Amino acid sequence: AQSVSQHNHHVILSEAASLELGCNYSYGGTVNLFWYVQYPGQHLQLLLKYFSGDPLVKGIKGFEAEFIKSKFSFNLRKPSVQWSDTAEYFCAVQPAGNNRKLIWGLGTSLAVNP
Amino acid sequence: GAGVSQTPSNKVTEKGKYVELRCDPISGHTALYWYRQSLGQGPEFLIYFQGTGAADDSGLPNDRFFAVRPEGSVSTLKIQRTERGDSAVYLCASSPIPTGELFFGEGSRLTVL
């Protein structure tokens, strides 16, 4: 069955630390890849997406993610986190040609201490 | 409004009761999705509308769940004979075209006692 695995469920960092959140998926075909973020008390919103082309994609607020096809991974990175990055981060995968379902990871809760 | 609107934001009901949850998508968005999210989980797909029709309802857990979108805009998720296991946050999302780039509402938190 198709699945998405986020390696870290809870991450605690100090401001200015670097961030990398892992995401791996199990699907052999072409995929579209997403990271969504949910700030405390707010709705889910798109952080960045990959459809095709340059495997290094840049999103909002200084986040980036790299698609490594051979590793079935789409890890999220940020060089220097801020307190305002405290949120829940979800990786989601959409098998190409399936314009309906996103398959979601369980999420990673990030707490950034000031 | 500018975003996806969901009502009610919170609903507490008793086991066995009927519940309706409403979603008002972003104007002009033809694709509408319902997801369900339990504590500590990612969103779970329920149903997808393209226009007025349910293009994929394979995520509805059983026949107690039903959703409509009669005019291709507002959608209602209906749950009959609610069970405690139905307690979750029900998320609605819309998209101008059916891609994975979704615009979410704030969700309706359903608690079944």
C-alpha cells in the first residue's frame, strides 16, 4: 500500500539552528510532492510543492526541499529556524495521474525555543 | 470570504445522532475535498468533488457518511447514527483545478459523546 513516512514526530530546536525533516514515501511511479504546515490555531497551508524539473524547490519563509528519486525522499530544510516556525509539518504525496487523493504522513511537531 | 469557510467550528453530539458539517469553498474553485484528521494523524481522504459530482468517494468509511455539493459550490458532509469513533476534525479544502495544491478551511471539530 502507498504510504508516507515522516521520521521525526517531535523536534525541539533553538532559534538559529538548522532544520531537516525527513519524508519518505512508498510508490514506484511518478509522484507530486508537498509539504504543508499548520501553525498553532490556524489551518493547513501549502509550504512548497514539487511537480517536475529542478529537484530542489524553494517555498515560503525560507524553506526548501529536495526530491531524491532514488531514495524516494522529499526532505524539508531550513538553514536557520525562528520561533515563528513552531508548527506541525506534514509531508504529502500524490501519485501522478491521481488528481484526487493526497497520501499524508503523520506529521512532525516542531517547537522552536527563543 | 477570502478563504474556505467551515461551520460549525465545533460540534458536540451524542452517539446515534445525525450531524451535518458545511463547507463554503473559495469562489471559483471547482474541486472540493473532505478530509478527516484524528489526533496525532495526518489528514485522511474522504471524498472529492469536481463541480457538482462526487468524482471519488472511496474514502468514506461506511454508508453512514454522505456528502453533497448540489450547486457546485457549498458542500455538506452528513453523518448518520454517529459513533464515538467518528470524533475527529473534519477538514474541507478547495482547489481551482484538481491538483494537490489545496486551500484548507479551519476544520469542524466533531465530538461524539
